[in-house]
Amino acid sequence: MSIDRNGKGKAKFDQLQAFIEEMRLEPGALMPVMQKAQEIFGYLPEEVQRFVAEGLGVTLSEVYGVATFYSQFVLEEQGEHVIGVCMGTACYVKGSQAILDRLAGELKVEVGKTTPDGKFTLNATRCLGCCGLAPVMMIGDEVFGRLTPDDIPGIVAKFR
Ligand code: FES
């Protein structure tokens, strides 16, 4: 989905423009401007990357390079609930692949994608830092641990 600079998205682009003007002369402005852009839009589609590049006088490929290098940046619009299933070693050996598969089946969505109703985004993530609870997933800020595939329908139902 694209964001219209002159339509509904205008207020957001204006807000980003103001921040770019504030930061433009600072060294290393690209990271904070991209973080701000993600805070404003929730993700960094091409039109937002282009706007940042034009605003700071850098190339689009420079912006794209940073956006894809750092995992904090999200390039696609996210669902209302973002699910992250840990695929780190401890979780993997305790069956996180089966958790991920069950979620994909339950939500009828591929890993890395968002359901058509915009409710859920399903991601596979690195270690979430709570390996003692393996296998672990997060939905938004909430952590779910020691999961079995049969836990999934009940948990998902709470967020529908
Ligand atoms: S490996 Fe899953 S939380 Fe660390």
C-alpha cells in the first residue's frame, strides 16, 4: 500500500519534514531521521525512504541500505498485532518451528506477511532473551513461553 504525500499522509510528511529541517545540518542525521520516520509512519515504504533521501540530500540506495541492514527498521506495513516466534537455538531445539507452522496455518498467512484483514503480522525472530522459557513467542509486548502447538489457537483467539 502506498502513502499519498498530498492526501491523507500529508500531515505525517509535514511532521517528518519539520524533523528533517531540524536535523539536516547535524552529522549522522540519517539514523535519527529514519527512526523518526518509522515512529511517524510505523514502517518505511519506498515513498518515505525517497522523502528522507531527498530531504537529507543522500541517495535512495543509501537510505535503503540502512533500512535493510538494521533489524529495527521495518519495510512493510505491520498488522495490528505483530507476532514474533523465536527461532534462536534454544527455542529451535524445543520445537519453535512447529509453533511457527501452527501459527501460519491458524492465521493462514506466510511468515513475514500480514493477514489480509491487517490484524496479524507473523515474523520469525532471533533470540528474544528469555531462553529459559523456550519455545517463546511475543505478540506485541507480551511474552508467551513453554509453548506447544496446541496452545496457539487459544492464544490467537484472545487477539482476534
Ligand atoms: S533462543 Fe528463544 S529466547 Fe533465546
